[in-house]
Amino acid sequence: MIRESEVKYVISNEIPALAINLALVDQRNDLYKCIQCLSDHTKELIREHRDLEVKQCFQTAYELMNEGTSLVKLAVVGIFINSVSRLLECSFRPDQTVRTEFLRNFGKEYHQLIYARNP
């Protein structure tokens, strides 16, 4: 079980490019800031068409969501999935591999968010 205090270290180990940014995150609200950092990085990689690195971000978020405490899971769904899905919804890339990979990992949670936005 991944606890809230461990999220920063899990992300840093899985995605070394974020280690410096995450080291600057203070203790207050660090779970949410860490997930936001992962979201922002993922969206930037999507815009740059760096699909292999995007896949690693998806795998990290998926691991946090499935192995984390209920608070970690809520943070991943509320911040990461919500943020990344909004970018993918308005993306006009002809290559759909990123969107397909996203739905493969987070389809259930994404659909719950869509229904929550549009009751």
C-alpha cells in the first residue's frame, strides 16, 4: 500500500525527470502538488508527442491509483485523470495511441468523471 507521504518518492523513482521539481514540494499538501506535477509533466509530453514517456507516466499514475491508499486514489482520479482527460478530449492528433493507452488504464474512472460532469 502506497501512503500519501510516499507518493513523492514513487514518482521520483519512476520518472527521474521530475525528481528536482518534487524535491521542492513542501510537506503541506504535498500529495496534491505531487500528483499535479505528474499531470503537468504528462500533458507536456503529450503535446510534444513523446509517447513512450507518456506511457511511463500513465503506468506510474496507474500504480499509484491501484496500490495507493484511498486518499492517493482520489487524488489520482481527481487531479491526474481529470486534467489529462481534458487535454485528450480537445486534442486533434491523428494518432490515437495515447488516447487508447489512457482509456486502457483509466477508462472506468474516466467514464465516472464524464458522468459526474454531465448528470
